[in-house]
Amino acid sequence: MAAQDDLFPGYRSSFEHGANITLNDVNILATLPRALMATTTAGKVTVISKGGETFDIYLPLGVPVFVRAKVVKAAGATAAGVTALW
């Protein structure tokens, strides 16, 4: 199932939605977030971007990191309490 993408070019307002996500190595998020944020423990996660690239990002505690991730992998993750914001 393809992720729903509610973002359009030039969209620059505050986040309207948020959801705690379960890290999973293959499941595509239901909605593409504008950002991810660690709410329990800062750390690293591996993401697959909207464009299909796989890379690691660091999520500081309580700070949104702007990334259009369609998958947020559980393998090797050290961040906890990951929230998707859009």
C-alpha cells in the first residue's frame, strides 16, 4: 500500500498531526511525515526516504528532524518513542 502524501510544495506551517509510530523494517507508514521526533530517548534510526534512499539520521530528544520517511526501521535503532509529525 502506498503512503498517503498530504504535503504540497511550499507548505510552511506548523504541524497539524502527529502519531507515535512502531519502528518496523518493511512496513510503509500510512502517511508520509514532514518530520520525526524522539520523545523518550534520543538516538539513531535508519529510514527509507520518499525517494527510496536508505540512510541513518539522529533524532535529538524533543526536536523535530525534517525528513520525508516512508519507512522507519527497527533494526539498529537507538531512538525510542518516535513520533511522526505532518
